[in-house]
Amino acid sequence: MPGEKKRVLFLCIGNSCRSPMAEGFARAYGSDVLEASSAGLAPAGVVQPMTKKVMRARNISRDEQFPMDLQIMDLKRFDLIVNLSGCELPFTPLCPVVEWAVRDPIGAKESVYEQVRDEIESRVIRLVLELRRQAPQPRPS
């Protein structure tokens, strides 16, 4: 029987650019080993249109996503937090935290959003591969 999926929270400032990208890639590439969520330290009103546009170029829709407030998240349910905010977390984590230093593209040109998207995609792929390596392997019958 396969092991339980890791519950991963991707966290940035507004939950409008970086963490929605990370959540989208994690859901697309790693749904076999993780359950992805995202939130913001100070959530924006909307997911940035440019975030949605550059993710659609990777065939990943963020159209239904809206920024979530960290305050409403049950932090006890997560196995890993990926902090993309560049800020110190305003709480004491109950699980491991990984810091990803990724530029905030808010207000930048489309090319910057594409660079950020590509960096996040690469990091998510590495995370998914690591979680697959850590997952218990099925025993032969």
C-alpha cells in the first residue's frame, strides 16, 4: 500500500504570483506524492493576470485560484512549508520549512514572470523527485 502524501504549503507574500505558480506545478507534476496548498502572509485581492498568463503557457490553469490568507490555514496539517516570501515566518512552524529565494515578479514585465515561473517549475520538479525518492516502495508479492 502506498504511503501517505506529504501535505505541502507554498507560502509567499500576496499569494498572487510565486506561491500560486508553485502550487500549480506541484499539483500538475507531483499529485502522486504530495497535496499542495498555497497562502500569503498578506494576501492580495486577486491572483495576478500575468501569473495566470505565464502558467497557461505551461498548460496549467490558475484561473479558479484566489489568494488565501495564512491566518485561516490550519498549519498543524502540513508536513512541509516552502517559504517563497523572503520574509521570516510570523509563526513558529510545526513542520520543516524550506526557504526558496525567488524574486517577486509583482509589477515586472512578462519576461520576469516567465523567468520566475521557470525557476519555480525547476524547484518544484526537484522537490517532487525528492519526495518520490523518500516514499516507501511497494514490496514485491
